[in-house]
Amino acid sequence: MRMTTALVGAMAMAVGLAACSEKSATPPSPTAQSITIAGTLSLANKNDTTQLTATVTMSDGSTKSITTTGTWTSSNSAVATINSSGVATAVSNGTTVVTIAYEGKTQTATITVAMKATPSMTPFFMRLCNPKRAGMDLTISEKSGNIGMTVTSVTIIMVDINGVTRFSKTYSALEVSALIGNNHLNAGETRVMSITATYPGGAETEDSKASVTMTVTDDAGNSTTLSQANISQHDRC
């Protein structure tokens, strides 16, 4: 009888210890299930930046930011780079796929870089002497510093004090190239196109007005036309 009682007590104690052990077991850690990327995915200028953020959803339903703890990569760093904090920087036109990895899960997003040239022209119209002529210095610039551009045509018209057109010429891309050395300007480059006109019949050029129209196509294929009218004449006599 004593042995039976002792055996029952030992069994009860074992069951109690097992129950305590089960209650104190550490639950499994939640695991990453899915990742979401947020932020602006288009850039328009060289060296523009965008901050991307990433959030992971865990197996227990909780979410947390992994923007600085995940691993970021760019499939084409010649288009845009991305650093360990999720900041992407534009380099050149095109698209690149950025990826963030965290605990075996990944998510991607596509960044598009679409830069345009910013053409500028500044005319200086002048009266020349010996013999009387008119001249123009046209300063052509690419202002954005993003990409280059090609000048495809320049039209210059000069009208005398009486409103009579005394000079009108459209310069082709080849002619512009001959006048400025190369009709393609790199990003941020400036060149000057200089022309001289003699009015028919030796007409006086004093107080004439001029107009200029220039067309350009940038390296991304975007075309732009700039026009300026009623340009006053400066006296260089």
C-alpha cells in the first residue's frame, strides 16, 4: 500500500512538472511575410533624390519599418543608385528596379528617370558700320545640366524702321554647326552663333527690329521651339 501511494505521488509530481514546462515554453518568433515599398518613383533631374520606405508584415500580423534594416539594391546603378537608407539618386535617363531584402523576403519597385534639356537663347542685335550692316550674336545654352541637345534650325528676321523685312534666313542644322563648331551642345554647355547681314540696296539698318526662332531636340528626343520678337538694335557705329 505504501509503495502504491508513493508511486501515485511520483506520477502526479511528474504530470505537474510537465504541465509547468509546457506553460513556460517560449513561443516561436514571428517571421516576415510580405514587404511594401512606398515613395516617389520618378525623377526628372540629374542628382535628384527620392526617399523610399519599406514596411514588413510579420506572421503575427504586426508591421514594422525596415527602411534602414533591410538590404537595398539597384539593378542599374547607371540610371539610379540607392543607398542603405533607401535614398535613390538619379544618374541618367532610363529605368531601374530597386529591391529590398529582409529575412528571406524581397520586394521590388521600378524607378524611372526622365530628364529633359532646358534650352536658352539670348540674342544681341546690333548696327554695324563701314558699310552699314546689321549683326546678331545669339548665345545658345543648355541650362539644366541634365542632358545635351541638338540645335536643328535657327530663323533670324530683321525688319527696318519702316517695317520692311530686310533680312530673313533659316539656318539648317548643318549651317548652325558650321557657325558654332558643332550644333550639339552637351549638358550645361554654351555657344555663340554670330551672323552679319547687309540690307539690300544699302538701306540704313538703324533702329531695326529683329526676331529669332530656334528649334532644338534634346538627347532624350524632346523637341522645343523658342521664339523672341521685337529685339531692339544696339548701335555699334
